Amino acid sequence: MNKQDKFNRIHHLKKEKNAIILAHFYQDDDIQDVADFIGDSLALSQKAQQVTEDVILFAGVNFMAETAKILNPTKTVIVPDLAAGCSLADSAEPSAFAQWKSNYPDSVVVSYINTTAEIKALSDVICTSSNAVKIVNSIPKNIQVLFAPDRFLGSYVKQQTERDNMILWDGSCQVHETFSEEKVIELIEKHPDAIVLAHPECPPNILKYANVIGSTTKIIQEAVNSLHNKFIILTEPGVIHEMKKQNPNKTYLEVPNIDGCSCNHCPYMRLNTLDKIINALETLSPVVVLDEELRLKALQPILKMLEISK
């Protein structure tokens, strides 16, 4: 099948199966175009909770599909590829995390949404890059905060909230931690009129060059709505597709990684393809299955996040 045939097949299968496709901004352009809803982690969680269709096909990584199942358990949640994991989620192993948590019994555990259901179940409240500062600020200053798993996002939030009593788990995102500082400097020198937009999962040596630091959605909105016409993008370059769709007359520049290639694509996100989406809709598999006790434990900190984020 050519691409248009694949699009047509997907649209037919969505109607036949009463399915909706949710996709993250880091997906390939074609998947973003065929999705019914695209967004960042917070928007996708909010949308997943509201879905009325029978089937949710989640084009992202597995912790996102798990979150959809946690929030909307009566729906069949499927993914294009079960191998679409996350280096950041993998950095927090549940038994080690539980031990770490037990060392600080009077603390509040704030976990980034980029975690497994097991880690969410061990947490007090979940956050995303959109609301992490707001979530941490909702906790009284005299209470110690354990923040996991991204140490760079945690470091940024710690700085923004001016909290000394915040302990960080030592995890990171393989996409955001590998941007080349040298190449950032070169691009700034070559394009002095460009605005630098960065995700807070980037390390401090990269964030110091940013004019704007924010979530995926904030970065897109800034690029689209700004009076400036040129932007250096320091996050997964899948976001550029949405920027071009909304404002095609601007210039969006990718930053090479430390190996020198412009290949800061998330290898897990990019495992999903149109062919795999077709297969998942035809077979209603792979399906996301969660133990009910675990789901209920993981649900509470997510609901707390959604309530604070209203």
C-alpha cells in the first residue's frame, strides 16, 4: 500500500472498531497526521480520561498507554509496538525506587509521568513538564520532596521553586541529555536572530543558552505565536512538524547531538509506524493489561495531578 492507502485503511479501521488514535508530538509526521488527537503528556492524559470510543490506540511510548488504561480502565488500550519503552522510565527500577523512598519516610514523592505504573503507584503525586513547578509549589515548603526520575527536570524545578529540601533520583532522557553544547553555540553564532527553545529535560549546560524553557506544548506555542521568525529547537524534533503545520513561513533549526548527527529522534517513539498501527487496529493487539490493584494505586497520584492542574 502507498501512504494514502494506509491512511484510508486506518480511517476505515477506526470506524469499524470504534477506535481513537492518540499520539505524542514526538511521533513521525505521518502518525501525527493520521491521529485524532496529538499533544504532550499532560494533554494526552486529560484526553485519555475523556475518551468515549471503545478502543484507544496510543501512538507514543508504553508508559503513556499505561496512563490511558489507568485513567480509563473500561477501554481497550492498544499500542503499535510493545518494544516502545522509554530510557527515562527504565531508569527507575521499582524495588530500588521503593528502597530509596523508604530512606525518607516523611517526604512527598513527586514522580514525572515518564514512569511505569509501578513507580506511579509508589508516588504521592505525578507531574509533567507542563505542571511540575506548579505541582511542587503545591507542597508546603517545610516538607521534603523526592523528585523522580529525571534529574535535569528535577534540577530545573528545584531552581524555579527555590526548594533546598528536594532530593532527586538519578535518571535522564537519552534524547535531551545528548545535545551538543558546541553545536548550540555554533548555531547561535550563525543565527544571532534565532530564539532558543529548550525542554527542561535538557542538562543545565544546555538550558543556559535557552531564551524559553518549557514543555513540548509551550515550545510549540512559543515558536508559532512569537514575533520572531527563526528558532533553535532543543527537544525531540518531532515537534517541528506541528510548528510547520501551524506556521510554515518560519525557520526551525535542529541541534546535532554529541556524536555530530542531527538525529536526536527518540528511538522508542520512532518504533511506531503506519503499518504497525494498521496491524494493531486489525487485531486489537498488543493490548495494555494492568493488575487492578496496581491500577488503583497508580490512579490516585495521577488524579491528584489532574486536580491541581485544573
